Amino acid sequence: MNSLTLHPMKEIRIVIQGEHVKFVTDLLDSVKATGYTIIHNISGKGNHGFHTAHPMFNEMDSLVMLMTVVPPEKVNPVLAGLKPLFDRYTGVMFVSDVSVSRVDHFSTPSSDR
Amino acid sequence: MNSLTLHPMKEIRIVIQGEHVKFVTDLLDSVKATGYTIIHNISGKGNHGFHTAHPMFNEMDSLVMLMTVVPPEKVNPVLAGLKPLFDRYTGVMFVSDVSVSRVDHFSTPSSDR
Amino acid sequence: MNSLTLHPMKEIRIVIQGEHVKFVTDLLDSVKATGYTIIHNISGKGNHGFHTAHPMFNEMDSLVMLMTVVPPEKVNPVLAGLKPLFDRYTGVMFVSDVSVSRVDHFSTPSSDR
């Protein structure tokens, strides 16, 4: 039953324009966030609930969403690392709780595929 | 460090057929949900855990998922506003907790891009 | 107001290579998870925070994300059912809290579309 344990982590989702993906993946590499998923072909509008007169996205901008899962102590480094990007360009970051199953559910020690 | 504060909000995700996107975005505008992200090219099947004999989606329907983040008090108005749509057509709405970084991470006061 | 009640459930997201979708949907059917949404055209890299030398995904693998919502007692059966897949192939499963509105928001008793 131990193999079914779920471990609490933090999920970070970052919505940005497609041309800034490398900035974010480099950041995730630098904080040793060890993986990510990218959802392509999304669009967005407005400022997602933030009280500002400056819209984040023009309608139908070509956007991507990067998702990563990190231990809680890595949320702030990611947020801080995104600041230079968000100072110049629009984007949004969401943080939520998530549980993940243990590593031996996801890769076998004897396999390297 | 104050700039790294995360604020608790509610994330709403709505899965609908593509032709009803405008109904939902009009609703989000009317409750002053100030932005949204749309994930295109998704498919769905079944009724997502609801106990009903009426499937929500036929397999391979062309669906979209709208995501928005609102303060907690706006969840019920969105839910109520979707009722006329869900009375006639199939769809599903999920609500979950999310934290967002403060607005000065996402747009600069001096910029209007 | 009763119609606006939100019910706590568990959201399961499973990221896998596209060729394994049927394995997962068959599993979801077998545990009576009554629906799912599939996000196509995503990509991934690395091992999503898991401490292993074995990357889960090669960069730019063609992946899909399946999302389903189940009562809490069905999380472990899904996790157990995925083990044979994850023993052979790479993939990842996330579990998070979600609330859903009641069924009469999503389908009308008199309609079978």
C-alpha cells in the first residue's frame, strides 16, 4: 500500500506568449524544477482577475501554458525569477496544491527510456 | 519580499462545446471576471463523475476549456449564469483553490503594452 | 440556493504518450469514472519534480493530458491501475481537490442529447 502514497507538492502554471517559453524553461532548469508540461494553442484575454487597467493579453494572442510541479520552497524562487519577464511583458502565474504519486510509479530503475 | 506574496483566489474551469464560448465570455464580462484563458482542441466523453444517465459529451466532440480566476464571491454568480446554458446543452464547471502573485508581477504601471 | 451547492471531489490528471490513451480510458471505465476530458497537442520534458535520473519525457514528445473527476475513494484504484503502464512507460499522475456543481446544472432530466 505504501506504493500508493501521494505526496503534497505545489503546481505552478505560467501563461505567457510563445516566444518567451525558453526564458521560463531556463528559469525552471536553474531552480532545478525537474520537468514541465506545455499546453500549446491556447488564447487569452484580459488580466485574469488582477486589478489593473493594463490588459495582460490581447484577445487571440498565441499563448502557451507551462505546468510544473515543485516542492513548496521553490515557489518563491520561480516567482522572483519571472519578475523580469513580467516587468516587460504580460503573463500570469498560478500556484495550487497538488499531490503526486511516488517516483516508482513513473519510472522503473532498470529502464532508461 | 512583499512582492512575492501570493493571494488566494478561486479558479473556475468550464468545459463546453466551442460554439458556446461567447455565451460564457459574455457572462464572465458581466460579472467582471477580468480575464480568461481558453484551451482549444480538447475532447471529452461521459459525464465526469456525475450520476446521470445522460452523457455530457459524445466522444470526440470538439470542446474548449475556459479558465478564469475570480475572488470567492464571484463563484456563485458564474454558476448561476451558466444554468441556462447547462439546462439546454451539456457542459461542466470545476472550481478549485489557486493562488496568484500580486499585480505588479504581471504588468508595470508605466507600460500599457 | 441549493442548486448552487458545490461538491468536493478529486481531480486526476494523467500525462501520457498519445498511444496509451486507450489503456487509461479503459481503466477509467473499469473503475466507473464516468467521464474525462483530453487535452491534445501538449509537450513535456523531464521528470516533473521526481528525483530520478530517468527522464519521463523526451522534449517534444507528443503527449496528451487526460482529466477526470472522481470521488476520493477512487483515487487509489486509478493509481493502482496505472502502475503496469508506468512500470513500462513514462507518465505522470497529479491529484488535486476540486468542487463541482450538482448534476442538474449539467444535464436536464428530460433531454438525452
